[in-house]
Amino acid sequence: MPRRNQLGLACSIQKVRLKDGAPARRAYVELPPLVLPDGSKKRRRAHAQGESIAAAVARLILQLRQKDFQMEADALLDSALSVLGAGFQDLLTDAQPHTTPLLGEALAAHIEARHRDGKIGDETHQRYAGLLKNHIAPHPIAKKHLDEVSRQDVEGFLDDLAAKRNEHGKPQLGTSPRRTIHDLLSQIFVKATRDEVIAKNPMLTVERAKKKHKAPGAQFAQKPGASRMLSRIFQTMPYEDYLRQLLLCLGMRTSERLGLQYQRLVWSKADDADALHGRLSFPALHIHVSHQLDRSVERHLIPLKTEESPRVLPMPLLALPHVDALLLRRAIEIVRLAQTRRNKQDKRLLAALRKHPQRLKDEGFTYDSNGAVLSPVFDETTFLFTNASGIPHRQQRANVLWRKTLDDLGVQEHIREQDLRHVAVSFLGEQRYSFPAIASITGHALRDTRSLSATYLHITEQTRAEEMELLAALYARPAEPVASDDIPAPLLSYAEQVPIDTLWRPPFLTDEALKQGASETDRQTRGSLQRYLPASLRTVSLADDSVTGAHEALTALSAQVIALADMRGYYVSGAPSTPPPATVEQAQEEVESATVSPVASGREPTRNERERALLDRIHYVSEDETAEINANRPAISDEQAQEMAARLRADLRAAKRAREHGSEADNGHNDEPAEVEETPDEATARLASRLLKDLEQDLEKEE
């Protein structure tokens, strides 16, 4: 039996031990008995525990008040004040039940509410939830009520986050996520203060982690030689890695690439006019970028980052053989997986693959609502970048694969996956493209003064195609075929009846065999476009199918695409014989030592000639055709310029006389106006102004 009233308290005290073995005290008091319906009485008792006698008594008083035993509570309070002293009142106040939520619960509710109201997107919601789960909830501060949290608590918590290290001894959380956590805490405390849930905001004097601003030029994309270094890396990396990373170099985000599905590939029909690439009916492909893959384990498709992000990318000609190569490899993976699993769905796929050649002959090509070719192998949910089980890679895995590629090549420079996209933006900026034109392929949001140019500058499809061709030129390399032994039997059987690429696109002129008397240029062009296929499945083969020959064919193909003289340095006339530079400084040395191919006249192109080539919308002609155009273009000598200026002066004088003659007829005067002499500089300036107006009128007619 416990000893009662040993301290003069109006309750009994008992020594107890908690479940973890820690000593504690229990205070209890007898209450008036409960009278049952049959007249009998039932004994009642109230009790509470605490780490000390005072804590147990304080909690017992609160419990008695809660159960409406006010007289017993007052008697116990009077005895406690006389025995334990006036400090017991403060302890009782601290023991009052909290009306504010725990910090962790308040933060979780705040994140969910912002997501529910549409103030943050799905990806941001997942990122915030991850920070809460992994870094805030495990900390003791998350178990405190909002009115218990002090400035010292918050500062200590943020210091703990900054001190966390991973297994390599590096900071587990960077500056950016720690600033995000600071912002989330500020938001809930500002709201609690505004709603008068707490009296004072403990975040008012807590500083955010200072962001480390890199010096100008410290970003990889801003360094001289960055584009050259990536060009060399992509020319020498394993081809499977090349296929995986190429779309990032063309302006896509990593999450957009990982979320890319087959239904987003829309090929032009074989009978569509192809004005972009001139004489040959080249394939034309547009990729519809409309979703991205989130960072969760479930790998959900979520909306894109900004309202400007959804876009349609015209695939450059130099990238089309690699898209074909990617789809062929993906088809091989899907058929192999179907042969291994052999479930009902896989059996239906293999059966549809066997019947598809005859269906094409009877019905032709059919397209889904998005414009993608209906295929027995690919469905609308087929992801293009996956693991062996057909599950799309997570962003963490994509980063690991990219880092491994660089390590295997001996690259010492720190290059992130997103730097590929940054280099694309920087390179197009160097080519004098406007911000809206660049954003039309990268999906960047335009804000502030750039929004004005976005409103009044209309980006044409031609401009977007030029940008994509320029980016593809940086990373041009021949496609590499798969071995015939690697193609499953169902696909080989399919290829014996119809071309294997009809599984994902309609046929084009470049897929057909060459007619008798075809030029070597046509052979190289078609051979380069078909090189992703095994030699036994091609309709046109290169005369020299070695790596060197393939690079020479690529040079011929690139000459059909773009005639910019200053871009020739990015094309390879032979297979790369050296590994890529290890640092961006070495890449810049290569740029400075490299020679740019001269224009047709045998001299280096001037800056004005390069800019004029861009302004002329880049003619897609070969070097021979470019030389012929330049040779037939009349040159204006100084004498001819003076003669044209004189004619312009005469026209101006005649117009002026006509105007003045009309006014003189009204006034009764008919004096000959004095001839106005112009200096040669004034005449040249007037001539230039007249020529510019003529060019503007010609451009308006073309539009």
C-alpha cells in the first residue's frame, strides 16, 4: 500500500517505474463514490504520473478540473502551494494542455493545403514532403508544439541540418534545400502569428542560409570551350550512352526525357511536302513535350514546370537516325521481354506482330489521336528510356549513369546533366537567337521585359528548326547498327516482309533503294540515315561502312543540312582518334588551335558573312551549291555604288521638284530649286537605307 499524505498534500504519492525503467511518481486522490442504479456504490479514483512529485500533482489537478471535480482540484492546489512553494504555479501553467499543434503536424498540413489549393505543383509537393519526412520529422523540434518553439530551437535545428554529413563526409543537405526548410518554417509561424495562435514569431530574427553565388563564368555552360568539350565527349562516348543523353543536348529537361512516351512522337506522313530540307523527301519528326516524370518511386507523370514548358520540338535531320536507333533498340527490349514472360498480354503482342505486315499491305498506316503511328510493339504508355524491365529510370539513376559515362571517359570537369541543357541555351545565345526563340524549344518561362518581346516576336517553325539543326550539329556522329544476332526472331521475320522501321513510322524516300545513276551524294545521304540498321536490312549501304567512312558520309549529310562556314569545325571528317579533353580549359585550347573551313572563295568567313547566313534563315544546300550561288551573285563595286547613289539623288530631286511645283502653281511661282549636293558618305548612307527598305519589302513578300 502506498503511503498517504506523507508530505501534507491532499493526495497520495506512489513511486513507480515507466516502461523504459525510468523512475517516476504517481499522484492519486479518492473521489466521491459513484451510486449505481441498484443503490450500490462504486469506488472512484483519479491519478496522474510525472517525472517528479510536482509534475504528477500538477497533471492531477488539471485532470480533476477536466472531469469537473473543481472542489477537489482547489483543495489539492492549496495544499501543493503550501508544501511545494509558489513556483508550483508556474509548473501548473506549463502543464496546461496545448491548443497549438505539433510543428511536424502543422508543417504537413500546410504543405498539403498549398498543394490542394494549387499553389505548388506535384513535383514541388513531393520535394517538400521528402524534406519533411527525411530531415524535419526525425528531429526533436518536430515533436514540439508551436507555442513551445523558441528562436534558439530553430537556430539549433538549422545548425544540425548544416552539420549533417553523408558517408563520404560531404554535406547531406545543400544550401538550397536548407533555405527551403527555412521558408516552410517561416510560412507556418507567420500564419500562426496572424491567426493569433501564438503570441510571437520565433523566425523573425533567424537568418536564412546564405546562398553561395558562383563567380561569373564559374558555371560550366559559361566557360569558354564548354560546347566544344561536350561535342568531343558525345563523339567518343559509348553509343548507348549517346542515345540516352542526346535529347538533353537539344533542350529537354531530364524529367521531360524520362517521361517521354511513344505517343509523343509524331512523324510526318510520307506524302507530306518537306520544304525544310529541300530536294530529298527526308523524314520529319515532331516530339510533343507535355509531361515530366516525378521523383517518386511510383514514377508518376506530372504536368511540366511552367506554363511555357509544353512545346513541340522539330527533330533535326542529323538526329533522326539516332531516334530510329533508339526505337529499334526499344522494340528489341520489348519483344525479348514478351518472349521471356509469355503472359496473355505478351502473347497478344507477339500475335499482333506476326499479323502486322499483312495489315499494312491491306489497310496501310493508321494513327492515334495524337498523330503517332499505331504499332503492335509500342502502345501509348510505352516509355522510351527504361531499365531492362521496361520501367522508366528515376532521376537519381539517370544522374548516376551520366556520372559513370564521364568517369569512364576520364573527364575531370564537373558536368551535371542539366548542364547539357544550359550549354544548348548558351550556344543558341551565341548564335544571336532571341530569348523567345530559345525559350520556344527549351520551355523556359519568360518574365519581365522578355515577355514584351515574346508578345510581339512571332517565332516561326523555320526558326525553331534552324535552332534544332544547329544544336544537332554540335553532337553529330554516325548512328551505330545493332548486330543481326541481337534482333529476336519475331522481329527478323517481320523485317523479311516489310521494313522494320514501319513498326514506328511511315516510309520515306530515303528508305527506298537508289535508282540507277544516282549520285554518290545521295548514296552517302541515304546510307547515313540507314546506318542504324544491320547491313542485311538496309536498302542502301555505304561504299565504305567503316567508322571513318561513316563519318565521311555524315559530313556529306551535314552539308545538305546547313551551310554555315563557322559550323564546319563541329563536324568530323574522320573518326575521333583521341579521347575527349579532361577539362574545359583543354577543350578551349582545341578550339583556339582548330581551323575553320574557308568559304568558297578560299578565305576565312567574316563576322558579317556569318551573321548574314543566320539572317538569311540558313539555306539547306550543299557546299557545291553554295559556291555556285556565291559565284553567280553579282558583286557591287565602288563605281557602281556611286552610280546607284547618283541615280537615287536624281530621283529624290525630281520628286522634290514635283512636290514644290504643285505648291508653286498655287502661289504663282515657278523657280527652279537649287540642286542639293551630297558627300560620298551621305550618298552611301542613303543607298544603304534604300537597300534595307528593299530587303524589308522582299522579306514581307516571302512571309
